[in-house]
Amino acid sequence: MTYLLILQPLEHIFRHALNSLHGIGLTWAWSLVALTLIVRMLLVPVTVKQIHSMQNMQRHAPQMKEIQKKYKGDRQKLNEELMKFYKENNINPAASCLPLALQIPVFIGLYYTLKSFAKHPPGGQAAVNAGDFSWLHIVPNITAHVTSHWSGYLLLAVYVGSQLASTYFMSGTMQPAQRRLMYVLPFAFIFVIARFPAGLVLYWMTTNLWTVGQGLITRRLIPKTPMPTIQRRSSRTPSKEEAAAASDDGAKPEPKKPPAQPRQVRRKRKARR
Amino acid sequence: MGRLGVLAVWTYRLTFGWFLGGQCKYHPSCSEYAIDAFKEFGLVKGTILAGWRLLRCNPWSRGGVDYAHDQRMFT
């Protein structure tokens, strides 16, 4: 029932999308890459928003660390306090489930499309033999299992590398333990992914590389300098904002006292740049 | 019937949730919310509540503390 209701329509959507990309002269593998890029382009507004709020989070990181230290033993209380802190400081937590969840139907749709391509390749076995499903002369057939050819292992290696790189860019606000997990997971995931069609790894690789590219561009476009200076500086002569924040503090149970040492260091680094 | 929903959430958690990374701007997280909603309101209402929560969990929303028990959709 689920197949008819959800999976089949998904498969049809992606089959049609791949078909039309193939129709304009791309090979199946490149159609898959193009489709991935289109999906990511549609998601750009979402990611831009996400990156902005991530930087906002980084600005408030010291105060959040303090809250985390305070409620270390009680996860429930810690979460609630953090949420309260977000609301008070107008922070929009970077992570949100929807953009992540949106990638699941893409993944499932492509999975079924590639599976059905493997069973009934468009153009028949002749097309497979002619290399219609190959990629860059390296991967002979993107509908075949990852481990069916040595190139699959190469794809897996690039996948792990790209996953680690994209984690590096997207995990700015994660807690250390969580980040460590994110760095280990791709290795654990290899064993699952090895059973997938090679094209899926191609998709995942492309989407990761896009994330990395996005990370590199936003790092260059949005200078980091103005953010810490507003917040961390001027301990001796409090600005209006700081004074306002200080009066806010009276209502809050935890006074925010960022240590003086790192402030000094950061300013020096900025000056050198 | 609500158990079916809880089972679905756990399937998600053990597959996609695993590598998509479980970070949510709400407390409890969307999957926890879904489980609570299924347990308290059954499969149909739970699905609607969980779906609505997932839609709210977008980059433009605020996040915060939001328990399934405190929902105001079904009174």
C-alpha cells in the first residue's frame, strides 16, 4: 500500500525528471548529477537562511556553553533552558528538520528509479553494453551495486571524504560529542551504502560537494569580523546594547560573564588580519 | 494503531535519522514529538500533528519548547 501511495509516485517523478534531462542530451549519470544540482538549487534560500542563523548561534556560543555547563546532568532541563535562551536573544536555531526531511523523498525516489532501471534499463541491455549508464569512463553502470566494480569503492571513498567535508561546514554549532558522532557515522554507513546502486552514491557525493562549495562561498562572502567585535569587545565601556543586555540580566537567573582572556586574544587576531 | 506510528518513527530514527543528524530547533525534537503525538492521539491525529510540527520546523520558524500534549489543533 505504501508503495502505491508514496513510493510509486516518487519513482515516477524522478523517472520523468531523469528522462527529460536525458532527453536534452545528457547521459544517465550526468542527468542524475544535474537533477541533484537542481534539487540543491531549489534549496538555496533555505540553506542561506540556515547559514545566517548558524552564524548568529556562533555569536552567542559562550553564553550557550554556560547554560550547557549549568544543566549538564539534566538533558530535559538543558533543552528547555536553551530554547528559552534562543527566544530571549532572538536566535533562530540553525538546524531544522524540514530541509533534512525533504532530502528523504529525493533519496527514496532515486533509489526506486535506479532499481527499476537496473531491472528494465531504458534502451535494453544494448544500452547498458553501449555504456549509456556509465560515468566518466570510470563507473561502468550506475544502476549496478556499488561493490560490483572497483570504481564503486572509489565512489565510496569520495563519498566519505565529501561527507566529512560537508560535516565540517555544517556542524559549526553542534556539541562536540555530536560532532564526533557525525564524523564517525559515514564510516559506519559504508556498509549500508555498499548495497545501494552506484548512482545513489553519486547523488550523495554530488550533494555533499555542493554543501562544501556553499560553505566555502559563504565563508568568503560573509566576513566573520563584524560579529564577534560587537559582542565580545568593549568590556570597560559598555555600549548601549550591552547596557540593555545587562539590565535584561537582572531578570535572568544566570549572569553572563564572558571571560576576559579570549576577548583580548580575538581582538589581536582581528587586528593582525 | 498509534503503535504503528511509533514504529514508523523508530524506523526513521534507525535509518535516515541516523545519518541526517538529529538536530531540531524544538524541544522535544520532531521525532519525539511524533512519538508522543501517536501515543496520545492515535495514528490519524498523530500523523496530522507530527506532519504539522515537521512543517513548522523550517528555517523561518522560531523553535522553542513545544510538547505534543499542549497542542491546540484537536480540543
